[in-house]
Amino acid sequence: MDIVVREIENDDAEIKLVKEFLFDQINNEYHIGPTQKFHYDIFGLEKYYIDSSQSNFFIALDGDKIVATIGIRPYDRDFEFFRGVYSSQDTASIWRLMVDRNYRRNGIARLLVDTVEDFAVDAGYDMIYLHTHRYLESGLPFWKSAGYEVTVEEDDYDETTHMVKMLMGDSIIL
């Protein structure tokens, strides 16, 4: 297996392949189809990840086959408990880390996370926010092993866990 990680190209054919991969992964993992409410950034991949110098989207390839993805963009959520804590100027957020089941446990996710962390540092961010779900088999353990700290665990239907990693030291205390 010779995995190559690179930025997505602003090419209609490649963008279409990335969207197909993402929607296949979402269907496999969450058993839902494309939904504008939850997948607006995939439908608008160019707007959210390609058109801004503060955002990026990376793919991992095995030959010509997309086997994993990850996106990074300025923090743009409006969670009440994070108002005044994160901003789009100092906080990046990770989205769409998806690894094909046949390629998991091979270090690809870690390679992609390292890639977006390097991007975030170069883009001038101080920290990276993400959220995961406790029902995902390896989500929380993976992110903790990558140095992300839990900031809030919601008692919602999605079992949402919010996490952060400081790129320059210090921890976030809520």
C-alpha cells in the first residue's frame, strides 16, 4: 500500500469523486443519504474548503482510488457554550475525516490529521476544534491519542463530544 496525501484539486471531476466517496462513507457509517442540513459543506465543497486560503481539503489516495479524506476550515459554529471562546480568526475546525473500512488501522487517519495540523499552523491558527460522537467505535480514543482534549460532552441524541487541541500550548478551560 503506497498512500499519497494531497490537497484536492479545484477540478469538477475530482470534486465529484470526493463527494461520491464522502456520501458512500456517510451511508456506510451512519446509514443516511445526502442531507443538505447535515452535509451542506459537502454540497458546497468549493465554498467551504477550496475557495479560501484559510481552508483546505485533503485526500489520501491508493493509486487513483480515494481511500480517506479530511477537511479544515475556520471555526463557524454557534454553540452557546463556546461563544467568546473560539473564533474564525484563531480557531480552525476539522471536518469529514473519513477512512474507507478496508484501509483503517494503517495510520492514514493520523497522517491526514498531521497534514491539517501543519496547515493550521501555517495558516496562523492557535487551536483546532472538532466534534465527534461517542457511539463511533474509534472516534474518541483516536482523537485523544492525537492530543485532543474533551471540552464538552453533550447528552444529546448524537452523543456529541466537543474537543480542542492547542497548537501553541495552554489548555482551554470552560
